[in-house]
Amino acid sequence: MKKRILFLTGTRADFGKLKSLISSVEDAERFEYGIFATGMHMMSKYGLTVNEIGKSGFTNVFTYMNQSEGDAMEVVLANTITGLSRYLQEHHYDLIVVHGDRVEALAGATVGALRNILVAHVEGGEVSGTIDELMRHAITKMSHLHFVASETARRRLIQLGEDENNIFLIGSPDVDVMLSDALPSLEQARQRYEIPFQDYAICMLHPVTTEDEVERKQSARRYVDALIDSGRHYVVIYPNNDQGCEAIFEAYEKIAEHPRFRLFPSLRFEYFLTLLKHADFIIGNSSAGIHEAPIYAVPTINVGKRQHNRMVHEGIRNVGFDHQDIIAAITETLAAERHAPLYHYGEGGSAGKFMDTLRDDAFWATPNQKHFKDLVFP
């Protein structure tokens, strides 16, 4: 019998990470895939990105609206658990694949663990400076199998008590897409999104859920004012829908009609990669500045503490939400020489490594009962 694998996706970003893995399962005779699409995918405010899943050629997609705008994160978590549990009551799967650190991934791991369905977590073992890190490690502990992006992440999972025999180093799956020949040209991307300027930077700012409301509003205003005063052109992508995103949307009202800014709810993944590849720099606090930009040798100005403790690299400048510090970082970044591409998260081929693991019968013999593995100290 074919093994049935369910991929859970809640955002454009995690779909981009999972896309090559889903395609590899779709093309394999021994397996069948399903996609449980929920979260920001289903929200018009963020571009209704569930449509991009269909445009990518995937057909076995179940959609579930897990939230209304303004719902607290714990409510979204509860709603997703309820919806996924009911779906699995009707549809059998042998494996649930979740990615990263979102509440949808935590829901998927929780439901799988409680239903005795194997759960595989993609890109666990990363660190950051906000609630995301707590959720990512919680997802790790609720998952049975792990596909990590780096040796550093693999060691962290072992430190968390995971069985090293259940940890598979495959690199970051989105690198498969990043380094492929399937990306559109820059001109195609500019035409599709009506971007009138040749030189630009990418802006992505997300809320830090552990900050209070006053701090979030002040930070967002300073960030936007610095971008305006820099005199540069910017392609701005909406924040995610975590608690506190309203402060960023409020600050973005100042640039909504500004001629040097183009503001988008979302960008199709391949087009986003092309725009990132040709950007002067990326500024904000998105993991894209830490994870993807260095692969293209694009400089990153990382603002604030959301990516605290993430990878340190010569192409990444860390600054606070001070107006003059942000301006200075932009000036220094533009004056500096580009660093070499960094392949900390692999050089592609993740989907092939993923499939090699799935084809191993030992993978499917993994017990549902987990045991904590103690480190052996000298």
C-alpha cells in the first residue's frame, strides 16, 4: 500500500519551504500526498495565497479557515487543532509534515502525536528571539522525526533529547527553488508587480510578540520614518498576522501612496526570490534576511531583536530601532563590498535527500512512543 503523507501549510513562506518536498512526493509511485492549507493562506488581507498552491499544480488540497482577523494566537491554535482533528477523522495519513515555528505547525504536531500518527518537523533546531523559538522547540518535542537544515540545528535537537537516528540533515528545502532555473527574470517580476524602479531594497517587518503595544508602535514608526528619510526605493511586504501586526499596518499607512514604495500583501514565492536576488539589500526582521539573503550574497540590515541569536555573518548588520542607526546602516551597507554567497543551509538537493529517507523502511518503523535521550557527560 502507498504511504500517505499530509503536508500542513499556513503561510506563503512555509509553503515555499515545503514546495519541493511536496513535488517529490507527488512524483513518487510509493507515496501519495495531501495538503492541509489554513492560516494566512485563507485570508484576503494577505492576498489569499491558497490560490498559489493550486497555481503550482497541486490538486489534493483541503482548505480550512482557522481564524478571523484579530483572533489571539492561542485561539488560532485551538481552532487549527479542532479542524485538523476532524479532517483526520475522515482521512487516513501515515505521516504529517510540518514546518518551522508557526501555531499551525504546533497544531499539526500536537494532533499527530495525540492520534499516534508519525510527525516529521522540517527546519527544527533554529533559534530566534521571540515566541517563535518556544513554539519551534515545542514542535520538536511533539514530533517523531526531524529534517534539519544545518549541522548546528542537528546538534541542538540532540541537546533537546531527540534520538539522533531520527534526525536527518537535508539542508533547507527552499534552496532547491532558490538555485533552480525555474525562477522568473527580474523584468518579469517587475512587470508582474508593477514595480517602476530599477534599484530597490526589500522590506519585511514582523511583530515581536513579547513586546508591549507602545514599544511595537514606536519601533514601527521609527523604522518607517528611517526608510522614508533614506531616499531609497523599497518593495514592502506585509507583516505576518501575529499579535501586534496592527502597529506595523498603522505605520505603513504613511507609505501606502508614497512614490518610492510599493506595498504588497504577499508575493508569489518564485517572484519574491527573484526580487530578493536582485535587491540592494533586505531590511527588517524577517528570517529571510538571515536564511535566504546570504545565499544570494544580498546584504541584510536586521532591525531589533526578533532574530536574536540567529546566524552571525559578515553580510548581516544588526541595529536597533533608532532612526539614525538605521540610516547609518543603510549607508554603510551600500558602501560595502558584497560578501560571497553563504551555503550554511545547503546547496540544494534537499528534496532528493528527503525522498531517500522516505524510501528507507526503517523510517516508517519509527515508534510512536518517544523516549528522551540523555546526553552522556564526561
